[in-house]
Amino acid sequence: MFNFVVKYWGFLKFIPGLPHLFDAWLKLWTLITNPKLLDWIDDVEKEILTWPGTTATTHKYGGLQFNYGKTELGHIHSNGLLDMLLNRKLKQQLMHLNNRVQDHHILKNTGWLSFYMETYGDKEFVLELFEMVYQVHVDKTNNKRNIP
């Protein structure tokens, strides 16, 4: 259903507040159909916020966005859909290793990927993905500081 709405009604995301209303509806639907998923999203949030320099905000199209400084690490919609930006090569490697890692549901052929969190094990995989992208940004920041 999420994909249907995004595909055929996605233009509505530009109406202020509507994406957040839709995400609230997704959260309610998830609470009814798979309440453990909301717990796993909360667990991901708690873990990521223990990492130095990270914050969580509301994503502009709904969901929970994780940041390192001013840079988005990725975001999770209330139905468990993770969207994350990597470089294309790394995304292709992940898609090859895990057939559930997909090309982003909207931004095809970019560095963006999508992954649906469906099980407890997926929560651990999502944390690994966030840790990987977090480390990339930490390394970039440290390298910038070390340039004379």
C-alpha cells in the first residue's frame, strides 16, 4: 500500500504537513499490524543516539531521520522502510550480498537504497548499515580536521 500511495499520489508530499500526517497513519497501521516493528525502530533510535555527534529529527517526508552533524545518515518511515544514501558502488555490493536491499523506491540508479525492516534480525542489519554510513562520515570529518 505504501508503494501504491508513493507511486500514484506521491506528488502530495509537497503539501505542507501531509507527509507527516501520512506517516502518522502508517505508524497507527503498524501499531495494529506489527507492533514489534515500532519497538525495533525505537531500539534503533536509542542505539544511534548513543553515538557521538548524532541526532534524530523528523524527516521532511515523514519518518525518523538520523543525522551526524548536519548530514543525514538515513531515515526510517513508520512502516519500517529504511532509506539511506551510500555511494553507488557500495550500494551495488550490498544489493548483491543481500537481495532485500533494494534500489531506492523513488530515486532509482542513485546511491540511495531502501530496505524494509521486517524481523528482529533486520533491526540488527539496519544498525550495521547505520554504523557503516556513520563511520564513513566520522572518517570524512576527521580527515578534514587533519588537513594542514
